[in-house]
Amino acid sequence: AFLDIYLISAPLSRPLLKHLLALPVTFDDLAFVDASLYANLHWLLACDDEKYDSEETKEDVVELLCLNFTVAEEHLGAIREIELKPNGHNINVTLKNRQEYVELRFKYAMLHRIEAALSPFLRGFYDIVPIATLTGQRNSPEQLDAQELELIMFGTTNIDLDDWQRYTVYRNLSVNDPRCLFFWKIVTSDFDDHQRMRLLQFVTGTARLPAGGFKYLQGTAGVICHFELSAIDGGDLALPRAHTCFNRLDLPDYSSYEKMRQILTNIIAVDVQGFSEV
């Protein structure tokens, strides 16, 4: 998928992308994996900013958390205690050692806990895409960062309406055909971003776009295949047909703008791909 610039429908977390690029993960990356743990550790580090009557009171607040240098995890239905450092179960977290605790807790969550699964995953990935292809020359302008890799592999959900119209082709109808005018008015004026994504998924099979936008939209064969509007008969009794293999939407000749809006709205609300044809 990476080498052929074909989008993957199951995005990876930002820290995992950093692992693929052999880039260091940071404390802020923890928020992508466990937002609750990140918030708790962040508070523990920042509790100096809180106003307390004395240092003793601040120390009491930390000790009331009843933390030690261990992590409790469920494994095969049983709770097991994992020490973050030797004899960790006998070391309480205090105001003085909280920085060490946060660092060890972060390393466990982002590295040690997943290393058994991460190592074979990376080896398998690099068998297909060599790491040199991903990283290029270290610290050079050509080196990818995690955001760029995410965009290449998984695309974007940001829909540029002008770009959508610019790279749409028409079959058996002109851009000034009433059904085209109806369609674009619905998309640009009536639909919100979520509905546009649902419509895009209905027609193309995915709610995400390549890094270059609609210009680089691909069909199921992995070749460039622009969004297409096509005319079909049937009138108000017909339903639009989506051909996800080549990104085509067949639009019946509805009698009014309101009728097309009602049908398109109902289709994407009920079943994104229920009326699709591949």
C-alpha cells in the first residue's frame, strides 16, 4: 500500500508511525494511546502549579494518590503487578521522586508493554518497505515525519469542495445539467462535513482522500480514477447507484432539487454502502 500509494482503511496511531520511522516517541505522544493516563501523569508533573498552603500539603496530596513504582494489569483474567524498577512495590511515589515515576510509567506504556508485539511488526513491515525508504537521509529535508507518513498511508478526511468539483468527470451529462446543479448545491450548501464524508464513502468505498486530494483519487485497481457523475433514467422512483470500483455515482433524473436532497440524505444516513455496486 505504501509503495503503490494505496490508502489503508485502518489508521495506525501516531506513536506507532514514529516507531516505523525510527523516531523517538515523546511524552505528549502518550495522549494518542491513553488519554486518561496522559492527563493523570501530566497533572502529577504539574501539581506544583496548584496553590497549596505549604510544601507539606503538596506532599500529602501526592502521597494520597497511594502510588508506588508498579503497574497493575489484567492478564488471562488475573491481576498481576509489574514493577517499574527493582523493589518498586516498596517504593511510594513522592513529590521528590515523581519525575522518575512518570518517566518509568511512560516508558512502560509506550515501549516495554508493547515490545513483544512491536518487534515482529516492525520486522514484517521492513521486509516489505525497507527502513531506508521511509527514513531517507536522517535530518534531511527528504526525511518523512509521522504526520507525513500518516497522510501518505491513510490519506485525509479534509474535503476541499473546489478540488472535488475541479476533478469530477461527467458521463452522459454536462456540468450544467439540472441533476449536476442539484448535486453540487446539496454537497456544498446543505451537507455538513460528516455528510460529505458519508457521501464520499458511499461512492468510493472510503471516507479518506489521498494526500494530493481528488486529483489522485484511486479506484479499487490502484490507478487514478477521478470522481464521476453519470446520468441514468428512472425518475423519482429510482435510487442513485454507486460503483465503488471506479468512483462513479449514477444520478437518476429527479424532478426537483428537494427530491434529490431527500434521497441522498436518507441513503447516507441509513446505509453508506447498502446501494453500492462494485
